[in-house]
Amino acid sequence: MGNCITKQRNHGYVDTHIPNPDYPDDDEIYSRIDEVNRIPCAESLVFQTPIKNYILVAAIDFGTTFSGYAYSFRHDYERDKLKIYTNMWAHNSGLSAKAPSAVLIGPDRQVKAFGYEAHRKYNELIEREEAMDHLFFEKFKMMLFTTKNLNNKTLIRDISGKEMLAIDMFALVLGYLRNHLMQRLQNRDTDNILDENTIQWVLTVPAIWSEKAKQFMRYAADKGGIPSKHLILALGTEGASLYCKHLPQCITMQGKRMTDNALENGTKYIVLDIGGGTVDVTAHEIQRDGTLQELYQATGGCWGGTTIDLEFQILLITIFGSDIISKINDEYPNEMIDVLLDFEMKKRSYEPGVTSHISIKCPSYLFEVYEKIHGVSIREDVKTTCTGKKVKFVRDKLLIYADTYEGFYTETLDKLVNHLRQLLHIETLSDITTLLLVGGFAESKVIKNSIVTNFPLLRVINPDDCSMAVLKGAVLYGHDQKAIRSRISKCSYGIGTHVNFHEGIHPETKKRIVNGIEICDDIFDIHVRLGERVEISQPRLEKIYHRRVQPDFSNTASLYVYASTSKSPMFVTDDSCNVLGCLSIALSGDKDEKVQSAPPVDTDKTVQSALSGVSNTSVQSVLVSFHYVGTELGVLVRVAKTGKVLGAKFDFLC
């Protein structure tokens, strides 16, 4: 990492040490001396500047199960905010506004097909036995939520086990969607070629995603041809709020038609965004000026539509056996893809109390292999087992009875309902009477009925196109990023540093002596606290950090950044903490600005003495503040002596 301010120790955590072979380890530290340096940073430096004179907002909703894009011209938005265009993807049953999140990548590692076409072409390759050099991925977005140590070297496996860099694969998919949209725009008006510098791009992300996952998507988008300077990330729940706020009317689950006053200024409500992979829950209040203010930090979990798919797959294993299911997955993966896609369509059309069963067409290979192994037809054999009360076979169709199918939802709904009940018991949210139900999985009538039944006192708003609310809302956010006033931090964020050791407060295991001074290692220096309200684009207090330097020191430095699920983490080694990444600082080239004999504010002389314990060195001081740039964690670093802003950025994928 070069001449960094911080160094990774062999015991698995980071302290603020400078790796320099010219000095002993205990002589070189970078420490925060002043608890808070109350110098507000300039607002213009922390606000995410929108593209000036943009013509078009283009949004991509990259979902776990389905993906799509939408766009809106600025002149249309100014006349009619809901004049938003979407692409219609062709499939066997007609057209849909989103396509399956599936991609076929060729031997040249370029996208050969996406969505429904990827399914079709992969089937053809399997039948011709030409799929060996290709990769097929689907429902892969969840890895960004579940991978603990996500970085730019993380690998992802396709359906057959072949690997490639995850960031390359995501870049290919985002690049494909970008190119598809650009081609559609060109076809729409061939006389005028749209300048890409006039496009504001928006990419949706779940509200519960980590800063690592957000940065991963930003880097992948940039690699896929969407310039980072033209891209903003939109939280799904916020997009849905903005969209539903502008709807002229919608119908509650209780059947009442509402006018445009349904979400009027002053309204508090919970947004429940149920997608294919995750469920995101946030609470908003509409302010007097129409902007949104978050009332509680985003929460949720892996309770999306794929949990129902998993229950279905478990049923198939129960019926046919794990060996047979594994065999068909290995030899004919396209067959199982078709089965799961069929099941996905049936999930959307199922009506509790009306549908007696769902019918899934099974590959003939399943029947053939079962009979070959067991010497009896599965159609007859299943009747003799307890599973026979749950399903039956009619020719090549598997009929799943309604009770069995609805049982797939039990665990997911229990988690979802219990989570909502806990939120509604929080004092801040206890007076909420409205719930906004959106997302692709919110189309399920099983989900809708459960929410209405379990929360009879809530007014449940479920727009007709609830699966498109996030995408269309992302377009609206691209036009008006100031529509979100503040957010509640879902983690504590800070920097690992040193302070003076205090007997009785700090454990002996954290004590280290530097130039005769007792120092406490591994302090979590909090910049943003869990549950803290953070005003978007507003300046925040800075904290000062010092480093002892020699005349020929490097012009770059790094601090390790940590996240914690605790409100008051003390040490970066606490169980609630994890290393989020690095804060990379490009130090000033002017020595008069970056080196000084003493910090500007010195409330703690003992650490300063440790810093200045070696001759021919001086102390360098920088001011650091965390803030939110749109939906992402941002940072501002300045020279303490002059106030000059230094180049600084977070690297969460290092």
C-alpha cells in the first residue's frame, strides 16, 4: 500500500501506524488529538452537483429477479412528471416492462444475450452441446448483499461453476443495459444524436446495502460505460416514495380510491419494498416543502421472492431426490431454468381462495431418470408417500395444491410481519397509519393479503404498477435530487486511531508506549453515529488528525475506515465492527501547507509529545469530515493550517 498512514497487523485489525523502515514502529503514529475541531466545511464541497443543462434522465433498476430501464426528458418532466418511458421486453407470452436478470456471456467474455433471449439462446447452446465455452448467470445480484469481504477481486460462479471476476460480469450487464437504452434513443429520433454528456444516469440500490456494495455498483457501472461523474445511486424505497407521491390516484388494499392528497405534506408512512432478493423497510415524512425526511434507519433482510423459489426447489428434491435434481442441474441446467421461470410466472398469477393449485411443467428427463433408478413411475410412487397429499402429477405437469403452495410463504411472512410489528412499536414510528407496498414481489396476492390481515389499522397503499414504482421513482430522483432532505444512518462510521491511555477506562491489552508516552491503540473515532440524522448536502463538524513526518515523506496517505452496528463502539476490534475500507488522501505538494510544527488546536499535549519525539521531523495535520453525497458516504479532507481542500476518496473495495 506504499507509504500509508495505517498498517494491517497480523492479529487481524488495523491501527494508525506509518510503515517506514527508517524509524522503529513505536516512533511513528498518526493520531487524533482534538475530539472535535468545530470548523464547518463549505456546503459547496459536499453537495453532489447535478449535471448542468442535462436533457435526459436514464435510470436502470438492476434487480435480483428482474431488471429494466426507464427514461424521461427534461422538457417532458417540467410539463408532466409522470411522462416516463420504459422498454418492453418480448417473450413467449407477450411483452413485459422488465426482463429476467439473466445474462449469457460468450467465449470472448462479451454479452451474447440478456433476459428472455439469454434463456432462449442458452437452451439452444445446450441442445447443440456448444455451451462449454459460454457462461450463464442469473439472480446474481444477491451476492453483493451476502458476500462479507466484497472487493474488486471477488469471483462469481455461473450456473455450471465457471468463474470470472464479479465486477467484470456486473460491468458487462450494466454496459449491455446502457447500450440497449442508447440504441433505443437513437432509433426513437435518428435525426438528433443525443450527447451522452447531457444524460443524468441513475442506478437503483437497496436501502439496506452496505457502502461496499454501493461502491461496487458504481465502479461496475463506470467500467460498463456509464461515467461515474454522470451517475447517481437511488435507494429503492426513496424512489418508490417519490413516484407514489406524484400519482394522481391509487387504490388502497381496502379498496378505497384515493385522490392526490393520499400522501400529502405532513404524512408519515412506512415504505415496504419487497423485491426478488431483499425486503427494504424505511419510514418517511413529507415535509412542508414536499421533500422527504427519513424517520428511522433502513432495515430489512433476505425475505424476497427468491425465498419462495427455494421452498419450491426443496419440494422438488423431496419428490425426486437430491441425486436426480443434482443430475439434471449438471447435465441439463437449461431445463431447470425453464422450470423456475415457469414457477416465477405462476407466483404472480396465484390468487388465494380462488386458485386451487398451480401447475408446473416438468422436464421429461426427470421422469425418465426417476423410473430408471427406482423402477417405478414417479406419478405412481408419489401417491404412496406423504408428499402425495401435497402434490400430484397429471401427465408431464406437477400440480401443487394451494395449501402446500401457500405454505412456501410461511417462514418469509413470519419474518416480515414480526419485523414490521417491531418497527411500529418504536416510539418514532408508533403514530404511523399508512404503509406503502411496492416492489416486484409486492404483486403477490399472498403477500398483500397477509399484510392487510396482520395490520388491519394500517392504510395499505399498493399502486397498480408497484413493480415499476422503484424504477420510475429513480427517474424522478434523477430530476430532483434535493427531494430527499435527510437520512438516518444505519451504521456508525469512523476512523481507527490512537488516544492517550487512561487507567480504568482502557484495557491494558490496548496499551502501547511510544517515546515514553502511554498510548491506547484501536480507538474507534466516530464520525457518523448509528441512528443519527444526517442532512443531505449540509456541512458537518471536522476532526483533526496529526502525523509526524520527515522532509522527504510521501504525498499520499491512508486511514482505515470502520463500520459498526453499535451506537457507541469503543474499539475497532469490537464484535460489532468491521473494516469498511481505506480513506486515501492526496497530500498537498506545498510543504508550507502540509507540514507544521504544531497542530492549530492542541487540547492534549501528551500525544503531541509522542509525535514530536524524534528530531528532524514535524507534525502534519489534516481535518476530516464525513457526510452524505446523495445516497453514498462521502468525505472532505483539508489542510488544518490553511484550509486547503485535499484530494480524498473512500476505497471500500481494496
